Amino acid sequence: MDHLVGVAEQFISQGQVLDLREYGHGNVNDTFLVTVEGVAEPYFILQRLNPWVFRRPELVMGNLRIVGDHVARRLAPAPKSGGRRFEVPLVLLTREGRDHVIDPGGSFWRALSFIDAAETFDTVKDTGHAREVGYALGMFHTLLSDLAPDRLADTLPGFHLTPGYLAHYDEVLERWGARRSPEVNYGLGFVAERRALAPVLEDARAQGRLRPRPMHGDPKVNNVMLDTATGQAVGMVDLDTVKPGLVHYDIGDCLRSGCNPQGEETGDWEMVRFEPELCRAMLQGYLSLARDFLTETDYAYLYDAIRLLAFELGLRFFTDYLAGNVYFKARHPEHNLVRALVQFKLTESIESQATAIRAIIRDLR
């Protein structure tokens, strides 16, 4: 812990580190909340980026600074409506003006501002919460809607490109020789039956029907900060995956995460269900802001996005399980298999309610 305090101290110009503790439940990076004594803003986030995921962390930091500066400019002239605030984490610099620190072991550390008086939840509590989650993503997309996507680096080539995940799955499966359980057989059959689903959004992009925009990349429920007093969405965090892409990946991922009351970490995967009323509330919140930039073609692919992203995450978890749990942190050997089964059951639930979900999208257009 003394080593971590030494790293944290490089990001403060006055005061001293009073406390440092693990924070959140991220699957990729190691995150700590730092408390500093004797300064106006006593908290900040210290993170060690996972080098196996972010091979070029300097590009991640460049994107964070571009997005932070752009959002700050967009929000500066706008008065707070009804006391509502909205923030994204800002990059903090060292005393020497750098945006990161490399420790003696070669680890890459960075510091971000802390969104105070706010909290996150792993699952959606009710329709009001769902509406706020949708609002947060809509606000994020709106604030970045005038940022040219080519200003952002592609920090994760292949991220949210489902055909690429399917190709990787095929490679892993070819080498995989472990014993097959009923759950593994279910997963194998599930993927085999839906292979044709993988390119639906990328084909639309290639045909010019969908165009790239800045995207968050990981807009799960627990990346939306809610004001502890009002319950209103006040910010989005975990911006490492921000890159040029299709907002449909964000919309689908947000709904995949928010409309499953069981949550993606449930062990009771057979009971997982996609809830249409949470879907309606989330889209209401999102479209209250995003109507201004979505096109008719964008609407045409919303259902496909919702279905695809549940399938995609299940495919990623399943592939990682077959590969030996090398990407996602796993608490036990079967953890990523169970995670995959949750997403596969969610996909089945979405498919069984396709008519109702399409009707919700049509009603809210």
C-alpha cells in the first residue's frame, strides 16, 4: 500500500494522502479512491490500466483529454436546469504536467477527478432509475454529437465488432479440448444457431446506412452516476473505451445491461429475463435528448442492436471461458461460463419479445 501512496502523491500539488482504498468492481483495471487532506477537492480516482487490454495507454489518455475538454466547453455556457448537473471524469496531471506515472514495475497509472455525492448500482431499481440511465447516455451522445469521430483514436481495434469476436471464438474453439458439460453444449449450440446475426450492424455501416460517431463503448448501468440526494443521472464514468464507432453498440449495451433485473453477475441464469417496461423507460430517457441527431435509419436498427449486444457479450464471455479466462477477471473457473449463459438467456428473452420491443421503439419515435 505504501507503494500506491507514493504513486498517488505524484498527482497532488498540496496536502497529503490521508487514505487509499480499493473502489468499485471493474472487470479490467485496478481502481482506488484516494482521500487527500488539506485541499478543496479531497477525493480523486487512481487507476492502473490493464496492459493486456489497453496496449497503447497513451491513446486512451489522449481520448480522455479530448472528451473532457469538449464536454467542459459544451456544458460551460449552459445553466443548470432545475439544479441538475452532469459531469465526466477529468484527467488530473502530475506536478510535472504529465497525465500518467510509470512505476518501477512498469505499471501505467493515471488519476481522474471524482464525481462526488453520487453513486452507482449494478442493476436497475425501477423505471425511474431506467429513465435516468437512458438520459445519461443520451446526454453523453448529445454532448459529443458535434465532435468529429476521427479526432478520437481507436484505442481498442476490434472492440464491439461482433464478426471479429466470432472469428476469435472459432480460433479458440478449434484449439479447445476440455470435457464438454451440458452448459458448454448449450453455449456451443446457441452460438451455432446465431452466427448469421453477427454482422448486422457492420454490414449496415459498410453500406453507408449507419455512420460512425463518438461512442462510450461500455455504457453499463454501473457506469452511470446518480445523485445521492435526487436520484438524477449526473455523469458517466469508465471512458477508457470511448472511440469512433456506432452509437447502436452503446444503445444496445445500455439496454442489455439495464433491462435485466437479475444483473449480469447472477448465478441463477435460467431465470434471466429482458423486461420491456424497463426498455421503454430507458429509451424514453435516451430519446428525450437523442431525437435531435438520430436518423430514420438509426431507428430501423435499434432492435437489432439490442439483440446483438446481448449475444455479443455472451459470445465474449463464452470465448474467454474456453480460452482459460485470460481477458475478464474471474472469481472461479466457471465464472465466465455462467456470465455467458446469463447473456445467452437474455438474448433468448429479447428474441421471444421482438414484437413488443419493436412496438416500443415505434411508439417512441
